[in-house]
Amino acid sequence: MAAPTVRPIPADMHSLTPHLVCDGAAAAIDFYRAAFGAVEAGRLPTPDGKLMHAMVRIGDSALMLVDAFPQMGALDPKALKGSPVTLHLYVTDVDATMAQAERAGATITMPPQDMFWGDRYGQLTDPFGHRWSVATHVQDLTPEQMQANLAALPPSPDCGH
């Protein structure tokens, strides 16, 4: 008998999957459930209850989480005084999703607005220090149309435009 073929990328996964370090991964799962409708796929707790691995699904994507373990070099954004990483989430209704996330404890850092590239887009920070951009695609544009829309914006010293 031939050995069964193992898929190098599991059937329910994408090639790239974010893996977040959280100070309180179990609470983060609760937040992602309330804010984004996450569905828990599993968790592996240590004997003292910290999570050494957990996974949720948001939409069609997986998000892995782990508790902060400073002794192992696993530091969360709060310990690092911020994060340069932004997670991008496409949803069917950005306004409703961001309002739901705010009710769940997120801080809105940029309210949703129509953007020159064709998305209605906003940004938030979750209670664990992770930055998120949330968008609904509302218009298909060519690169030329996006460039023209960008050029028509008033000058902004914040973005070099």
C-alpha cells in the first residue's frame, strides 16, 4: 500500500497566516469573536493556562495566536510599545464591522471613509495593541484611475502628498 499523500499546505489554510502574540490570548479570542465574528478552531493551553497556540477563523482566513512568553522572546505589541504591522481585513460592511469592533473594545484610529483606490476603509487598534485596517471594496478602478484620484486629493503633509 502506498502511504497517503500529505498536503504541504493544509486544505483549510492559506500560504500566509498571521500569528499574533497577545498579552492574554484567551481574552483576545473573545475580543475577535465579538469584534469580527471569529470562530475558534482550537487552543493548546500550558499547564498554567497560558495559550501556547490557538487559532481562530475570521471569514475565510485563519489567525493564529499565542500568549506572550517574554522568556522565550515572544513579546506582545504593548511590551514593544507598539507594532509596525497592520492586519488588513476585508468585510461586507466596513462601517458596521468597525462599530461592532469599537463596542467590543477597539479604539478607532481612522473612521471609515471612501478612499481613492476604491475601498471604503478605516483603521483601529484592538485592546491587545494590534493594528487593523478594515475595508469594503466599493469600486473597481484601473491603476490610472487610482493615480488620477490620488493626484486630485488636496496636499497632505502627513503622507508626503
